[in-house]
Amino acid sequence: MAKSNQDIHDWDVENQAFWEKTGKSIASRNLWISIPSLLMGFAIWLMWGMITVQMLNLGFPFEASQLFTLTAIAGLSGATLRIPASFMIRIAGGRNTVFLTTALLMIPAAGTGFALMDPTTPLWVFQLMALLSGIGGGNFACSMSNISTFYPKSQQGYALGMNAGLGNFGVTSMQILIPLVMTAGVFGVIAGDPLELQRASGTLIGRIEAGTPTWIQNAGFIWLVFLIPLAFAGWFGMNNLRTITPDPGSPLSAFGKILGLYLVGFIAAAIGLYLFLPSPVGLGILNMWLALPLTIVITLLMLRMIPGEIKPNIQKQFAIFSNKHTWSMTVLYILTFGSFIGFSAALPLSITVIFGNMMDIAADGTVTRIRNPDGPSALTWAWIGPFVGALIRPIGGWISDKVGGSIVTQVISVVMVFASVATGYVMMLAYNSTDPNAYFAIFLLLFIVLFAASGIGNGSTFRTIGVIFDMHQKGPVLGWTSAVAAYGAFIAPRVMGEQIQAGTPEMAMYGFAVFYALCLVVNWWFYLRKNAYVKNP
């Protein structure tokens, strides 16, 4: 057996004796380095939801609509990068991939910190940092693909649920840590001077009044504290499995392949964003429902056109698209992870807009929408839902290993249909109320139910994929399905934002409920009916 920081040529985890004697300890070490690395990816990918709220509170010279495009840019970039990232492990090896993709996160982390030091920083700089922060979203696909190869089928639910579930704590960690680190000059003179809040803000521990000094730049710099040691841990503690990656080449060669694949994703994402975003950022000639599939198609076409030695490997893995289960699991993964990541990105904005304002009835009966001075802070409350969803995700995998993944998926789908309808109704009442605060508790509780159900469903769908597909296909399938589902981070904020702006926030949630009902039918047809293709995998 090779040393821990070298390639492993003999790997047979379906052999119980090998697993108990050798495989388990190696798999566990790789898993526990993978988890915090993935956590950092989620944190940096989705940090714009919190940063933009605070940029508004600090009076950065941008319109709210301009700032919220940063969340959309990061969402689309991260989702698109997952497509090429799903092929990295087979081409470049797990150790090489996790090390480099974790190290690359230092670029958007440090760049965002420096950009936030100066309120006069041009918008395009923030847009570039948002695009680069998509690396964190893309890393999920290669991380899951890698970990899936270390564990036997009987433990796929556990392994993938732990990696994704604890990795998803990056969302919660970011939503808790960013507001806290902005309250103190933890990096001294290196991070520069603070700015003063123009509007009240908040943290986990309470409200922060206007006029308070705020180091918003710490929202970027703080991640370097974790990324530097994690990059070393990935390089010295993880392994390349030669049974999965027969010829990763030298480390420099592998790094070149990884960077080339991510370049494909960045180019495709930039094209899609340019066609979608309005002037002066882009052309604004395509709506979201055309821009997204076009971005996916461009990415896949560019991958097929890659020359050289990696082309045969990519084309071989394109065989997943001829398998009907790839498409059914894509739909079901949108149901679970797409909902989790979409609501994570959209919830801060929903709290800020729906409960940060209220209806005011004048003496003559005129109804206007005014600011709610006692509205709840998104920075105080938005972390709870993603925390519950991430915490319960490994439990979903564990239950699915016991009773089957598809039956668990069916149960949570029913819950999500009813919870989505109820949430939409409460959002409608709050938006049109003179006292929206009265609806906040039930609003937050319903979203927690949605997050919990989607978290359990994440674990169950991972179990299903791990059982249906063999060792060589499940990694690319995990990457592909997670890529498409990750567009939820782009779709949900856009749909909910548009409907809130139109004064009908409930319509977004009712639309999600219809989709969840369709997922019930897909899951039953493929995996639960009497003559199902695969019975309750």
C-alpha cells in the first residue's frame, strides 16, 4: 500500500476483508479532509447573499438590483462549473483535484476582502469576484465524485450524506460568521479602516444600530484563515485512486487539466450571463429560462471539443446521458438540493424585503409601502434554515441506507408540496400587512420545514444514485445532477425577487409546489410502482 500522500493502486472496497483491514481508515481520512474543504467552498460561493445585504446597510453606491445580480452571478457560475468539475477526478485524481480547487478559493476570498475595503470600488470588480467565487460551487461536484469512490455501496448514503451534509454547513457557517467578524477589526491594520452603518443591521447575538463601525472587508479575509491549512491537509493527507484515475500524470499536468476544465465553465458562464444580464453589464436579450439551458449546452459542447489526451476520458463519461436514470435523478436532485441551495440564497432577500417594509394606510385610505423600523434582520435569522437542512442531511442518508432511498424521497416530497403552499400563503399575508412582524415566526418555521425536508431528501437521493450506478458512472452522475440542481442558487432568488417586486410573493412558492408534485410522480414511476425500473434503491 502506498503512503498516504501518494497514489493507491489496489482498491477493492466491496471486498469486506479489504474494507475492514485497509479501506476504512483511508476512506475516513479522505472524508474528514474533504468535508471542511467542501464547507469552505459553500461558504465562499454563497457569501454574496450576506455581503450584499450589508453593502446596502453601509450605503455602497449601487442600486439594490445591481447588488443582487452579484448573488445571481455567483449562483450561475458555481452551477456551471460543476459540469466540468464532475469529470476532474477521473482525469486528474482526487488528491490533486481537492488540493487545487481548495487553494483556488483564496483568490475570490482575498479579492473580495480588498474590494470591500473601498466603497468606490467599481461594480465590475465585485462582479468578477462573484464569478470567481463560483469555484466554491463547482467544487461540490468533484468532492462528491471523489468521496463516492472511497466507500462501498452499502455505505454510500452515509459517506455522501456526511460529505455533503457537513459540507453544506458552509452556508450556515458563512451566515453566522460573516456578520460577527464584521463587528471587529480582527485583522488590524492589514484590513484597513471600518465603515459606519447607515441602516441598522444584526448578528446572531442581536441588533446592531446605525452608526456602528463595521469591517465588511472581513467577510472575504476571514476565509484565508481556514483555506491555507486546508490546502496543506489536502496535499499531504488525501489520495489518488489509480483504479479510478489510471493516469493522472504529474501534479503539474493534473493541475493543467483541472484549470482547463474550469476555464471551459467560466467561459460558458460568462457567455450565459452576458446574454442574460441587462445593460450595462450584458445584452439582456435572453430570459432566465433560455439563458440557463444555453449555458449548459455551451459547456457540454466545449467539453466535447477539448483536444488532447483528456478528450477520450470525457467522451467515455458522456455515456451517462444515454441512461434514463441520469435524467430521473437530475429531476429529483433539483427537488432536494436545488431547493436547499435556492432557498439558502433567496431567504436573506425575502426577509429583508417582505419584513423590512410594511403597508401604511393614510387617513384618506391611500395604501403605500414604507420601511418597517422594527423589522427582523436577515443577518440574525437567515442562518437557521440552512443549519437545520445541513444538520439533518446525514440522517437522511442513514435512514435511506436502512429503508431505501426512494421511499424517503417520496415522503419528503409530500411534505414539501404542502409546506411550500403554506409558506406562500403566509408570505402573501405578511407582504400586505401593516404589521408583518406578526407573521415572521410562522414564516421562519415553515421555511425550516422546507429546509429539513430538502436536507433529508439530499441524503436519500445520494443513496439512490450510489446504488443505481456503478463505480465509474456514479461520480459523473453525482457531478451532473448536482450541477443542474445548483442552478437553484440562480433561479430561486430571481423568481422570488421578481414575484416580491410584483407584489405577489406567494406565486413563487405555489410554482415550486407544482414542481414538487411532479417530482412525486417521477419518483413513483421510476422507483416505487409495482414494475419500477429499480425498486426503492
